[in-house]
Amino acid sequence: MADEALFLLLHNEMVSGVYKSAEQGEVENGRCITKLENMGFRVGQGLIERKNTVLLLVDLFRFTKDTARFKDELDIMKFICKDFWTTVFKKQIDNLRTNHQGIYVLQDNKFRLLTQMSAGKQYLEHASKYLAFTCGLIRGGLSNLGIKSIVTAEVSSMPACKFQVMIQKS
Amino acid sequence: MSRQANRGTESKKMSSELFTLTYGALVTQLCKDYENDEDVNKQLDKMGYNIGVRLIEDFLARSNVGKCHDFRETADVIAKVAFKMYLGITPSITNWSPAGDEFSLIMENNPLVDFVELPDSHSSLIYSNLLCGVLRGALEMVQMAVEAKFVQDALKGDGVTEIRMRFIRRIEDNLPVGEE
């Protein structure tokens, strides 16, 4: 089982690597964010793609087949906040809010990928680089759970951050 | 109910795959960014080096190992403590050179390559080359200049995966030049 320290260092090195080979500017920054987000997406999909999980979710849908759609969705979001987050970041999401119309806000008060950076406002402009992979991770996980979404993140004071998930109705 | 038990086992499975999957995504991305395998190999080595120079601090803080007196002790610590701590495997140490300055780390299974297949178009890719960089960077921080390279790779059809470690020299300076 790979140690968390390895993942943290690898993630940080990936962020540095992506930005090092890019030039300055808005467009390049966007491209880097997209690259990181796409990598996270692939990983998120991979994490959910395990046979056991598929079996679990078949059960889930069998049990809740007849209930309103958003109930499944909420249960899936709770899974992301608890099991998924614990597996990846060794803690649960601290707060989940929703407008019950497909928008969820996941708040992590001590986000593991930011705790080493700063406590407060220092380096705030760089925080988005360290959130892109995780946005993709959530999007990828949800994708393999049958949910299409757009995931963004915002930070106002590290190491707390919020991930916003917008479910895309197909 | 059984659902709870399922979730527990899943957590364990998901955790061990996170690093492997992330590493896989990284290699895939690098293969897209760089024209040829050699450049990818170099980039993996560089990134590994940068990780290694930081990982050593974490290692020394958590492992309680004292200073190694010779390369044999170093080999033992690498295989039995470091690999175990970070990758959950214990490679075996073999093929010592007569001068005691070279040895091999043999991995029966390499956790980095779970679910990975190397396509023919990437036959020169050293998939796990990050590890060589990590070893080089980490040891440089404890005053040892070493060379690490893969000589056998299960991904390429070899029976085992083997990293050859060679001691070059002791580093006297306190501040080695970092890499870009």
C-alpha cells in the first residue's frame, strides 16, 4: 500500500512539472489547470472502477430504483464526502450543502493538499493549481458512478477550501 | 449490514490504488507531452529526484534509523525500511559487487505497474523510472552520490524487476546543486 507522503509529493511535483514546461499568461495557466484536471479525472474514474464498488452500487440502485432521482444523487454525494474522501485524503468532507437542484458544495476545512502551503492568505493565487487535480478526481469518480458534472474549487483562506459540484442533467 | 463491510474493504483497495493510478496518469500525460521515450524517462528521473530530496526528510523523521556506516547498511535500510514504508514491499538485495559498491534490488512485484501494459510503441519507456530518481535524490541528501537504473523490468517481459544501485562517491559539500 503506497504511503500518503508519496502521493502528496507526487502531486506537488506534477503541479510543478506542468507549470515549469508552460509559459506565462492566462491561456497557459488555463491549459495547465486543464491538464491537471484531466489527470485527476482519469484517476477518479480508476478509483471507482473496482469490481466491489460496482457491486455495491448495483445494490444501491436496486434498493433505490423506485425513489426520486435526487435521492440517489445525494446518497452518491454522501459517498464522495465520506468513503471517497477518507480513502483519498484520510478524512471526511467537513460540510456538504446542496440546493437540491443539482448543486453541491463540499467544504474541507483542512484540505490535505493545502496544509503544507500556508495557513491563511499567503500564496492564495497559487492555490487553484493545487486544487485542479482534485476537481478532476471528483468529476472522474462521479462519472463512473453515472453522474456527469462540472467541478470547480475556491479557496478564501488556506487550508480550507470548497469544491462546487454542478450536476449536468443529460 | 454487509454494505458497511463492503465499504471498509473498498477503502483499503482504493487507497493502495491512488498512487498507482496517479503515477499512471502522470506517465500517460508525459508520453503525450514528449516526442520520445528517452525524454519521458529523463523527465521521470528528474521528477523522482525532486521527490527524493524531500522524501528523505519524511523518511528520517518517521523511521528512526541512525546513520549508515557503509553501503551494505544503506542497502538494508532502503529495502527493508524505506520500500516497506512507502510502497509496502520489501525487495531483496542481491548481486553485490566484489568491492561492495554495487548491488541489485529485486522486486517480485512492482506496485507501480498494477494494471499497466506497455504498448509496442513505447518499448524504450522505463515506466518506473521515477523510482531511480527518488533513490538518487534521497541518497544525495545524506551525502551519497549514487547511480540507480533498471536492468530488468517485468513490464517488458522479464521475470522480475531489478534496480541496480552503484555507489559513486561520498558528497562532502553540504549544499548539493539542485536540479531544475
